Amino acid sequence: MATLEHDLDVPQPSEIGEVLDPKGEKRVQIEKEIVSLKEICLTLTNSQHRNLNKFPGAHPVSLTREYLEHTLKPEADKYVVCEKTDGVRYLLLLLSRGTYLVDRKYVFTKVKVVFPLPAGEKVGNKWLHHKTLLDGELVVDKLPHSGEKRLRYLAYDILSDNGQSLLDLNFADRLLSLQSRIIAPQLEWLQHRKPANFTPPFEVKLKQMYRCRDVQYVLETVLPSLPHGNDGLIFTPVDQPYKAGTDENLFKWKPPYLNSVDFELNRQRGYYTLNIYDQGKPVFEDWVSVPQELKSKLESSQFQLPVIVECVRDPAMDVLVPNTESYNKIDETVRKGGWKIIRMRDDKIRPNEKHTLDKINISIQDNLIEKDLMHALKLKKRNNTSNYNNNDNAIFNNSTTTSTTTNSAVKRMKMTMSTTTTTTTTTTTTDNNINSSEIGKTIKKYAPVKNTNGMVYIGVTKDGKTIIKYFQDAKKQWPRFTGRVGYKLLKKLFSKTKIVLKRNMEIILASISAPGGQVNNNNNNNVVEKIIKDGHKTYVNKPTYHKTRKLGVYGDGEHVTWSQKEYGMPGLQRTYLEMKSYQRFTEMWSLLERAHLYGLFNLINPNQPLRVASLGGGPGFELLAFQEYFKMKK
């Protein structure tokens, strides 16, 4: 993207991948491929206009005081908010034959980014996503400590999953699909199964979403700490489908001084003009003074007029206005105030429509500032809550997992309510206002808690606050932290786990006393110990998992963690019960907190029974989390 004073630092498409440019000997072939790709995008977005040249993504409207007071404020509990990334908008089309960035000009760039299906899933003999369409923003992140720059695609929506339209799903369910079906499987593949010489041109991350009522936290804490530029906020309705084109329920807010319009820059009788589109045709809007850098490029034919430019209002700007009767230099005047060009938009093929300009002008006149948003959308006081402080207020902090809230252990749920999960880690519950994640790292000594198999430890801070360190992985490589409330919940979990472990021990003893078993009155204890140790070793080493992965990237056998024979080992079952109790319970609790954060439980009738099913799950600790969570929230 060509830049002026507003440098995004995002590479040109040609620097990222192969731009499909219908030139040269393969022109006809490339043209056919482009038409085919456009047809796929139109089909996946249910586009009614069938215009092969019109970008099919959703577009927000500018937030005005009227929208704020009459739409957003009354429905705030049904909205989430995120930063408006100052990057380059792209759809991401995933096909089995390749992955394509799709810009606002509807230009396709083939990129070497791989998106595998979730573990064990195939479409025919394919292991890659096919006809999956994402929406997001390409941005350059500057890492805070090293200063290293990383190109990242921040995905914030999914429109189709393997040809199955998700447009009619609400935003919460689309986020769940995006994380569990796209982000997590790709991350797992990159970490464990990608070829050694494979380096994708950019990372793919899930964009963080926050509850609308937390707009103050987002403005004061999130935005200043971002590793990339931003120019406002996006407010998205949780319970609405995806709408291609202008979406009147999707809002963007910018500080008044950043409210911008995309114009068509042209020249008339030696003077530069800004044109807007009205019913698809360019019409004159205003004269403009062009920065010398851009003027030099235009006069040297580096760019051919017309071009699309992004402008902001500048009351101090000098604008040269010609006399339209004579266009004589002697008759020209200088006007104070006008549109200021801040950058070229070579990612766009057309300017904004007049109705968009009208709404932006209203936003500028409204002078809707941060304080207005915080006042209108202020957080309501609740029992046992405080201001949100990132991930640290969660009862169970599971942010150290590589895929955050979804991994192979998290199952899709069939429920009478919508649930969501994102990499957003703020929650509605605090634990004595302790930043347990940070405090936990400073405590030198922890005492093991009895009957937890060395998985839970208790520590005390200098001021007497209790910090609990626990693990979910058998190798105990990734500590997690919680406080008193979390410890009480873990105690309840221990009591339930004891029941199934007692039954497991009965099965182990029965197995060694059965005909052909390893019974020996003199060494029963040793045999039991060996069964448990062998089972723990099988759990940790995952022999079947690694065996099947040796077959190559594509695989040729069952992509399972353990074989049916291994699952039948009482010793493995014991370790499985112990590990999954911590994992399933705490991860499900975190998911429920996030769902609560977005107000997704607000519509549940407390007087009606809530039925929850865990499909393909087990041993059922996720259901225990449901039970205890709604007991606490009564």
C-alpha cells in the first residue's frame, strides 16, 4: 500500500505471495481462475448482486449519537467491542488447492499458509480446509521487548466452513467455529506436524473481543498496549448473522479527528478534486491540496489518476480553490479548512458512497468522544465483581494453553443456549482482586495438596493471600494459578474424582485376580504399581499418536491419541481420569465465564430447566463444571 504520513508498514501483496495478474502468456488461464475464485466467494457469501467486481465482505456504519442512544446503548448487553485495527482488510479463502488473500479490489493473492482440518477429520482424502472463508485484517505487530516486527492476520469472523454456510449463525457461534475449527488446528499443526522448512508469510490470530460494557477498559488499557496501530472501535452484535455489504447493526467508532472518508482523487483544469460516489457514479465533493510527495509521484506518472485516497477533516488546512469560470491563477483563492489526504488506498477500487460520507459528517459534527462512549456504555455494578484486569481475574487462568480455550479436549456442545470462546481473556469473576497469574510466579515455595497426585500446590503471599498452583498436563510443564474461590471449586472436583478413581482401582484389582491375570498375594502391590506406571507412561508418550504421525504430513491411518487397546488399559484410564478432571473442568469453567462475559446467558429463563449435552466427551467433568457454575451464578 502506498503511504503518505500514515504508514501502515503492511507489505504489498506481491511481497507476501503470488498475485493473480492476468497478463502475459497465461492471461486467459489466469482470468478463468480469477472468475472461478470470485464465483466461489459470491456463493459462500450468498451474495445477491452477483457482481463479480464487488467485494462481498461486511461493512460497518459510522457510530453517531443517534445510533449510540437508540441502538447501541439499549442493546449494549448484546454487543461485543474490539479495537478497529489500522491494517489492510482481507478475506481469506481456504481451498484444498491453495489459500488466497482477497483484498477490497477483489485481487487474489495466493499465499503459502496451510489450514488443516481438526484432528481426525477428512473431506474425502483431503486433510485441508476447502471452501472456507474468513474475514480479517493484515497488520504488522511490533513485539514489545525485542522490537521485532511480525506480519499477522487478525481473523475476526468466519463465513463458511468447508462449503457449509455459517452466515446465519450468530456472531458468538461463528467465533466458536473460528477458534475451534481454524485457529486451534492450524496452531497444533504448525507446532507439531509442519515440515521443518515450512515458514508461512504471516501468523493467523483470533482478534480479541470484549463485552460492550467494558468499553472503558478497552479504551484505557487495551488500545494503548496494542503492538500495532488502531483508529477506533468496532461494535458487533452477538446474536446477529453475517451480512455482506453495509450492515446497519455493525458500528465503527473513531475519535472525531480520525474520522476518515475514502475519496476518488482526480484533476480538473490543473486543480485536484475529491469525488464521492453517488449511486455508483463519481460526483464532485471538494477541492483538495495534495501533499508534495504525492504530487511528485502523480506528475511523474508513478500513479495514474484517478486514485483512491483516505482523508480526514483538518480545520487548519489551506485549500486552493479555483474560480470555476476562468480557472485563472489570478482568480484563485485560499480557503481555511478542508479534507486532508493522509494516505493512498491502493487496496480499494472505488471511493465511499455519498450516504457513507453523510454519516461520517454527522459523526464529525456529533463530536462523539471517548468520554461519551464510557458514559453511555458504563459497566453496571455487580456482586463479586470489579474492574476487568485482562486475564488475571479469571477463576481458572487457562491462557497458557497454546490454543487458549479450545484444543483437542474441548468438544462441540449441543445446548439450548449459544456459547462462545475467543482469545479474549477477561471475565466477570474476580478472586479477591488478586492478580494470581503474576503473584503466583513470585512465590518461591508451594506445599502439595493431599490426594491430588502432585497436581495441585498451595502457596501464601507475604500479605497472607492464598495462591494455588495447579497443572493440567501430566509432565507438569505448564503451571496455572488460581485463588481461594478456585481452590474451593478444585476441592469439589477432588471429591468427585475420588469416586471414579476408587472404581478404577476396583477394576485394576479385578484385572490382576481374574483368570490369566497377574495375581500373586506376595506382590499385588507391586503389580498394581506397575499397571499404574505403565498406564501413566502410555498417557504421556502417546505411542499411537506418534506412530500415525510418522506416516507423513498427509497421514494414512487413524489419527487418534491412543488406540482402543490402550484405552482399555486400566492404568491409562486412571491417569486419563486424573488429568482430564483438571483439564476438562477448568477449561469448561473458563469457557462459561467468557460466555457470561458477553451476556450470552442473559436470555436464559431461570425458572426453566437447562439441559446440557456433551457430545463425544467423557469422563464428564465438563458437565460438572456446568453444574457448579450455575449453582454459583444463581
